[in-house]
Amino acid sequence: MIRRVLLFVAVLSCGAATAPMPQQLHIAYGNTTDSILVQWAVPTKQPKELPVPVLRYGLANVPPAQWTAVPPQHTIEGPGSYLNYRALITGLAPGAKYQYSTGWEGTEESQVVSHFTVTPRDDLSFVPRMVFFGDLGWTDNQILPLLQEECEAGAVDTVVMYGDFVYWDNGENENAFMRDVFRASANGSVPVMVCPGNGDYDGGDYTRYRQQWGMPNWEQTQSMYYSFNSGRAHIVAINTEFLEYGVPYPQKKAEMLAWLEADMKQANAEREQRPWIIVHYHRPSYSTGGADTAAYDVFEPLMYKYGADIVFAGHVHNQERTLPVFNKTLMAGPDASRPYADAKAPVYIVSGHPGCAEETDNFGRGFDAWTAWRSYMFGYTHVTVQDQNTLSLDFMSTNLGGAILDSVDLTKTKACNFGEYCTHTEAAVVKPQNDASSVAAAKLQKAWQAKNDPGASIPAAQLAALQDLYTSTNGHGWRHNTNWMNGKDPCDGSAPWYGVTCVKVTERTLQKLWTKVGVTAIQLPSNNLTGPIPPSLGTALADTIQLLDLSSNLLVGVLPQNLLRGLPYLHTLYLEPQTDDDEHRLRGTLPVDMGLSTGLPNLRYLGLSRNALTGDIPDSWGELQCHVVAASGNNQLYDPTLGGEVACLLWAVRNNFTGTVPTEYCDRTYGEIYVSGNPLMKCPGGSPPCVHLDYRVWPEGCQNTCKKCP
């Protein structure tokens, strides 16, 4: 039984400590399936003044006195005043549970004890359940509490992160982030596998990344690229920053690509045993929020050539899933109604919005022909490799307390269906038996549902408004409508309505908004809502709603004014359309008091781009009580370059707004306002708005004010 529940984390001390307490414990897979790389740090840069560091480990039923001692093979100067140690444990038994401690020779003082269970990665009956995400950015940490719960419950066996771990790096931020990694990975009991992003570039040598992360074969590749197996899957990590960015790396790029082709050839040679190939890198090859040209030009042909099933990326701070696609052409399976069955090309996933402190990235256009689903939600992606024929994906919303917003199964009858090295043979049939992570995940999901039950029924008017929404937008045709109209309360923990919650919605800067029982969030992005928004929705939800996301749907008609005013607790409103055609662009005007106490006084995130709204953008936007959150979590006016978060993000791009950009934004609004693509608007000086009107409070005042763009 594979469980990664934390048994204990103990600080053992016998009197005054003679050496600093180890911290930042995290583990990664070693070069072989019987090895684990343990990494930890201590707050000092004076190794001559320290005792000799040591790692001790033993089977869970073996007394500590009989544990094996392993000296760290490497001591690395880390960010800030820290030393990092790495020790490789080999000869581990698959599926066995071990305890380990990091400390000092000759003493039990100042040591930290944790445990891990060896993932049986060579076992073809093993069912891995992994978490994938990028761009944590550290300072917001929206996902970490739920990720920690999953790791502690044994619901995941591997955490995969693809770059941009810390923004506004200064040494101590990186160390604080690694302490969070320790907690989120159930105190160093679940392997964390990473690859770098542009935020980890560090002047061109990836110094902090290399100091803190050791991956398989790190001595040869500096953790820039590697691969590992897990059950029926082969997982590959590569580095987009070796392509065309920063300091040119033509030799390293060539070495990485040569390694990648050799690795993928070998993976194809073993495809009957491991039919699923999963690749992750930082910059996306496909994204309606901003695909990367180099990643597309260089990596996309290789992903197709070697038959990668799924490609994960971040960099763009949102969530998106494609249909099978190659060369910007849809390549679905033979049954058009089941595009992911025997697909003829890779599926590309952007999961880059776990609660990024930098900003949410806007989808700059409607769906492409290969777009399947997208969202601005905070959350991450699970991958469960069920067997040789089925791989399951789901996107979990941390806004909704762990609710699953999107899920899909990739299926195939052969080991592969495309690629130069695909032989189209059948994969070896092995009955899955080792699926403890999936069992734990199902149990945890029920616990989360129960936790999100407020214990009381929502008001009758709110129930009626949700029913109006379902009827008005063709609920029978939604992609997901689980439990809607089932006769039970929408937030009944035993059968919650899809996309609805009635408890406090995650928004760190507004922790005190939840005061009454009722619907606090409706999150239905990319769900095929077709029709007008019923006016009853805003009226009924006024006392409780905090988040409303109906983006990437096919809504029509007038945007009700009561969704733009009279909602004192609303902090997030996304209403951008799925397409760019005129029919599915909401019409109407913005109320003059939108930013006042009678409007949306707690508004933080607004997405109205690509609609057909008219009139002036209200001056009252300048009254919004936006602020910047420091990296410490203190709410204050703060310079984000010192380590914080821009807390207001307002999009009104490509509408039909008129009037002049209010100068109040520079004086009173702290955040980012996008109003380009409104040709009838003017800046105070008479020129059109810039592509990006970026209003922040910096020491020198408002930057990038209205000017004619080049």
C-alpha cells in the first residue's frame, strides 16, 4: 500500500544547540529507481565552525540507533546566508517506508526527522498520480495548503513544477519558498521534480536554481533536463531558456536537444511497457494567452516526431487545454465525438496559475480551432496514469476549495498512434493493482466537499437565480452540469452543483468578506453557456457573491447592471467571450459608481475585454481601494519590486469605449489597467491609449502613462 502520510516530523534536542537546525528538506528521484536524493539547508556560511553534517535513514520499523549514516556528497553555497547539502540514498526497496533525519555527526541535537515511501516506479501495475503546475511565484501561495493536504493524505506521489518558483528574488525569498516546499510536500516525504523557467535565469547562470534543486543526473546536466519513469509513463523535463533567451547558449541548446532525441528514441523503444510519454517545460508552444515562438518552432516538431502524449507548460498565468494538435492543425482520433481517443498528435496543457503573485494573464483572443478548455482559475493539474490504455487529467480549483472544474481521459488501443518511431503495436497488458494514491484522492475529495458545505441551505432567491442561469444559458448543453437541478441544495456536501461553492473563496487580501450563508462563487469557464445572463443573478447574489467567472462561453445580450454594482463582496468578475464574433459580445455600459461603495468596492480582478461595451470607463475606477501586498503578507502600499504582489488587475481591451482615460488612475489606483483597442478613447494629451497602460505606485510615481505607442 503506497501512502505518503507524514508519520512525524520531530526536532530532537538535548540541551543548547551547537549547530543550526536543518530546514528546507525536500527529496527528488535519483538516477536509479532504488535511489532518493535528499536535500536540505542550514542558515550559515561558515562550514568550518559547524559539526560534520550527516543524513541517517532506516526502514520504518528499525530503531534510529540502527539507521545507516550517509555523509552529504555535496555542500553548496545557497541563496542568502545558507549552505545546502545533498545526499544520495541508494539500494532502497520499492514500496518500502523509510524514516530519515538530517543533522550532525556525534549528536542528536538540531536534527529534523521525516519519512518517505519509495515509489515503485518500475512496477507496471503501479498507478502514479502526479501534480503538475508552473509559475508559483511564491509570494501568493494560493495552492499550497491544499497541495499539502494531498501530499499528507497520500493522494499524490510526485509533485512536478516547471519554473518561475520565486519572483522578486533577493536570497531570503528563495529560502522562504523552500521552507514552503518542505511543508507542502508533507515535510519532505513526496518527491518534487522541477525544471527552470525565465524567472530562475538569475543573470544567465541559474545560480539559485542550481543551488537549491538537484534532479536526476544533476552533476552532468545541472538539473536543466532529465527524465524518469513512473508506472506506465515516461516523464521528460527540458529547459526552454536554452533556446533563444538571455545569454545565448548554442552549445548547451545543442547538447540538450541531442539528449532529448536520444531519450525519446529510447522511450519509444520501451513503449510497450510504458506507452505514455509526458513532457514538461516552461514556455508554452500553444496558448491563446501568449504562445512562445521558439518553443513552438523547436519543440513542437520533436513532440510530434517522438509521439509525446501530453506536453505541460506554464509562463502564461492561466489554465488551458488543447485538443490533439500538430502544426496548428486539429489531429483528433478517428471518432470525431471522442477527440482524445487514439489521438494523432500531442495534447498541450498550460497549467501556470497556481496563485501567481505577478499577475493573471489575459486570453488575448477567442478559442483557436484546437482549443478545448481554458480558465483564469487558481489551481493545478492532476495526471493519473490508470493503465496502458487510459491516462486521466483533471484541473483542480483552489478558489473553490479543491473542486474539479475540468477533466478528460486520454485513451488509446495501441502503445502509440503517431510519430516517426511509432510501431503501432499494442502495449503490454498489466492489471493495475497499486493505486493507493487514487483511493486516497477520492477520499480526500469527499472530505473537501463536506468541508465546503456551509451547513445551511442557500436563500430561496439564490436557488431560483441559479435555476434561471441554467435555463437561460441552455444548461442541458453545458459541458459539465453535474448535480445541477437535482433537487438538492447547490452546496450540499454530498452532491454539490458543479462550479458552485458557498464558503469563503480564496483571496488572501480579502479574508473578512464572508459573513452570510449563500453562494460565494460561481466558476463556469469554457462550459458552453449559450444565451443571455439572467438579470436575477446579480440581485439574488448581492449579499454573498465573491467570485463570478463566466468567461470563454457564448453569452449574448446586455450585461446586467446589477453585476457591475451593488455587489459589496465581489472581488473577481470574468466575462470575456469564447469567440471574437459580434454575436457573442456582451453589450451595455459601465455604471458611474462602479468603483464606489455602491458599486464593486472590493473589486480586484476584472475581465471585460473583447466585448461590445460602450460609453466611458468610469472615473470611479480610480476610487477602488486597490493596494499592493508585500511578500510578508502585510497589506500595505508597497513597491512590488521589493517583493510583493500587484493586487488590482482590470481588463477592458477591445471594446467600444469612448471618452478620456481618467488621470485619477495615476493618483489613486495601484495595479494594472488595460484599455487598449478602444479606438474612440483618448489619453489626456489626445493620443490613443497604449497597448499596455500600466499604473502602479512606484517611488517615482505613475509610470507608462498615456503616450503614443511606437
